[in-house]
Amino acid sequence: MIVILKAHAEQNKIEALTEQIRQQGVSIHYSQGQTETIIGLVGDTTHVDEDWLRANEIVADVRRVSEPYKLVNRRFHPEDTHITVAGRTIGEGSFSVIAGPCSVETEEQIISVARSVKASGAAFLRGGAFKPRTSPYSFQGLEGEGLRLLKIARKVTGLPIVTEIMSENQLDDFADVDVIQVGARNMQNFRLLKELGHSRKPILLKRGLSSTMEELFMSAEYIMAGGNDNVILCERGIRTFEKMIRNNLDISAVPIIKAKSHLPVIIDPSHAAGIAWMVEPLARTAVAAGADGLMIEVHNDPSKALCDGAQSLNPQQFDHLMGDIRRRVAFEEKTLEGQ
Ligand code: PEP
Ligand code: MN
């Protein structure tokens, strides 16, 4: 981090500032140029608050040269992280597909979808029990009953389950869930992220609708700072000016995550597309870009779905998608997890 001082800053104020910076555990490299005085902060600057520096009367500008996230950063952890869940691996040369309905609706529905996605090659079953809906009048999920039905579907099919948590108060209810999803709307629910940091559960962290990559990394950093290294990142589309797609799938998130972080990344083309016919072409890009997997919404009868029916594939469409993905994954010399 570099601190540029205002011209004519008084020496006693410079000394006071450098002493305060040193007290934060970083060393100082002082450089007096002809027109500018610059203080270089050397060491771990993740705890140094840029705004605190900017508020100082002798500071003209502050620039970060290294990223503010450390645990998520590939620089300090060059090897790829892979996460093992119920005997399945996410990352490390395997490609994992998580599939299932947006919401758990009935026992018959979740078992039927679980059976069909398993037969098509999905490695995990998804299904929302607690739904973050834009309208308070929309279906909010079956809540505790939804979790119970998901566990029945897991028992019937053997597929590990992925479901969304909305609040830290629900952690006990999620103790038996295989992967806890943090939805786009909760990506910056910092209290929730901190509590998930104290758990050892794998966390699927979805990127917020309008979040930058750095904000996504900082949210993952919250979980990892608590001691939980089992974080999977998920790109699910971001808001742009474009109206012909629900959210723009930011496929560049994959190479950025692979370059900047060691964490695995999966793509959710369903919430990006918002419409079923666009899901398969977007899903293909995930393999080509080097993602570690996909999350796909599948419903036994999308026209009757209580949530996100328009973007849900029916079992036949999902089976077609999996055939295509299987060939592409084999071409990339990866393993389709769960096969
Ligand atoms: C979901 O996975 O059903 C969901 C609500 O996703 P997102 O948080 O990405 O909108
Ligand atoms: Mn959904």
C-alpha cells in the first residue's frame, strides 16, 4: 500500500502518522521526492484501513498495490483447493453438476426430480427450502418441511444435498445438509458469513447481483477468516443494462477466479438465463472456460413450478444437456463427478 502525502506536510505530523502505521504491524518505506513524499507500507496490509489513512489531514491519496483478501488469494496458496463432500470432489480435475428444482414442493416432486437428475449424471441434488423471493406474496418455500423432504430424497437416491440458508439462526437446522448455499442476495450478509466461518460445512457462495469480483472474494474471505476453508464460488449472472436476459452470465468470472484465487468455481446458467432454452448454450461455456461444475434448475413439470419455472429444464432437456456436457468434459480430460 502506498500513501502519498500532501505537499508541505509538517514533519511532526508525518512522524505521528508513520508511528501509527507501524503500530499496525507493518513497516515503512519512506521516500522523499522533489515534489511528493510517499510512504510505502511493507508487510501484511490487509488490516490497514484505507479510509482511516485518507481521513488524515496530511494524506493526499492512498493506493493499494496488493489485494485486500489473503486467505482466498492464490498468491498465498498457489495450489488449487478441492472440496470433498460425501465422497465426491469439487475441483481437482473433476466436473460436478448440481441439479434439482428451484424449490422443494412435495415429496413426490423432489424424489422424482432427484431420481431423474441422478440417472442423467448429476452428482448433487439442489432444492430450496427457504426461498429469498422479491415479493413477500410469492411462495416462500416449505422451510423446515422442505429440508425434511430433501433428506428423504437424499436417502432414496444417495445424492448429497445443496440448499440455501437465509440466516445464521438456521445453522442448527442445516447441520445435516451436505453443502450450504449462500444466495446472491445474502452474499454480503456479513453476520451470516461470519457464523458460517465457524462451521466446517462446505459453503457454496453465490455472487451478488451487482457485486464486483473483489466483493465476492472479500465475502469468501469472511468465511475463511473464521477457519472454514471449504468455500466454492458460484457465478450466477449479474445485472447489466441488457433486458433480453434475466442476468448477464459473466463468464469472465471463471478465468478471473482461477487467476486470483485457489477456490473452485461453478456456473449457474439457470439464474443467468431466466429462460430454459438459453441454459444449455450457457452451460457449455462453463466447461470451455475451465469451471469446476454447474448448478442447473430442473423441474419434473416446469409449467407448474412454484418458483423459477421459466428457467427450469424438464428431465429430458437436462438429460440432453448432460450428454453434451459429458462429451465436452471428456474432451477436456476431466472426470464427470458422480459417474
Ligand atoms: C437459487 O439458487 O434458487 C437462488 C435463489 O439463486 P440466487 O441466489 O443466485 O438468485
Ligand atoms: Mn431459483
